[in-house]
Amino acid sequence: MAQTVIVQLTDDIDGGEADETISFALNGNTYEIDLSAENAEKLRSAFAPFIEKGRKAGRGDSASRSRAGNTSAGTSSKTLFSGLDAEDKVRFRAWAEMPTARRVGDVKVQEWIDAGRP
């Protein structure tokens, strides 16, 4: 049986239709938010002066981990969901019936992987 699944993102700020999912990190925590093009531009504009003056932290940079209060080697804020490519994220959201979830736990993603990534 053929099936077409349509995933519609909802803007997490105003409840309208979202155009994209944006990932960002702050204080060692990684976040994702679904936004319309207009709200995505507002977010990027708000971050712009900080990004311009900031520096990219490297994975092997122990000084940056220490500054962030994270001194344990090998610790990463990357989640199973954030490691998926865009197509897999769409398929996972449809399978999990989570079209607008902003936070996706590793346990649920692992269930999807164990189920053969349907």
C-alpha cells in the first residue's frame, strides 16, 4: 500500500507555518526551534553581533570546555536526533507523530533506529 506523509512545521514562536528548523547552542546546551522565514531572520539578526565577536569552539579545545564548565573528556551535547540528516528527521517526525516537537529524546530516536528507520 502506497502512502504519502506530509509533515508541516509549526512556528514555535507565533504558531504559524514554519519554513525551517534552526539549531543553536548556548551554555553547552543545543536547541532546535521551528521558525517562519521572518522569525528565523529575527533570530539570526539577534545573534549576529555575538557571532561576529565570538569564536568557534573546537571539539578538541579543552580550554573552551573548561570555560563552559564541562571538563569531562568526550562529553558532547550532540543528540541522536541532531545527527540525523534532513530526510531522516522528516521520516522520524512522521513515524513518532511529533511534527512540531522541539526536543527529541535519544530513547525515542533509538526506538526508531531499532525499528529499521521506517
